[in-house]
Amino acid sequence: MAVEDFCLNFFETALEPDELLVEIQVPPVPPHTGTAYTKFNVIETDQATVAAAVSISLDSGQEMCTDTRIVLGACARTQMRAKQAEEVLRGKKITDNLLKEAGQVASQEVDPITDISASEEYRRELVKVLVPRVGKQALTRARQA
């Protein structure tokens, strides 16, 4: 089962009452792949206001994005992949402007909550900022891999 199908809601998983998670399989990372993660906190707590993780895989010439994953957390009911934002990057040479576009698309794709930490609008703005920032870090690491 994919992790995106496993988490259903706040503190709710797809596990039945008589089931137990016993293994998590993580596929090997392809060559020329870089990853980065950050979380934004309004106050110093473990709870993020918005979290963003980006994985970027480059071709052997380290020019074109062959694969990418953009995952957002703490801004909706569960973590989510920003699949439309991923498509902005996939198959293209990644630039700052392209990362900014991916952040914009991700901010429209997410369905943020409003709670005591932040409003829906504030979380959307954070996504716009964090996706390009983390994407740039992942790209740098992919070029060094």
C-alpha cells in the first residue's frame, strides 16, 4: 500500500483494528537524486505550520529532471503529494522560475486547514515559498550526487 493511501485523516490510518504495520519498504534512490526537507514553525514546537519535502532526480548529464516528488505536510488533513506541481518540473531543465511555478501550482493544489497556528491563506503562501526553497536545495544535492 502506498503511504498516500495509508494516512486517511488526522491520526487515522487504513489499518483495521486487528492489523499491525510490520514493514515499510523504501525503494533505492536513483543516481543523481537529491532530497531536501524543511518545516516552518510560528513558535518553537515539534508541530509544523507547513512542511515541504522535495526529491529531484536528474538525467546522467545532470540537466533534465527525470523524476520528482513534492510532499506537503501539516497544512491539510494528511500529508499529500503535489502531483500537478511535480508535472511542472518533470522532463524539464529546472530553473528558479520553474521552481517558483511549481510552488504556485502546489499552493493551488493543496487543501489547507485553518487552525490556531495559521489560516488557509497563510499556509498557501508558505507553500509558495517553501516548495521553491526546498526544491533548490534538492536540485543542488542532485547535482552533487
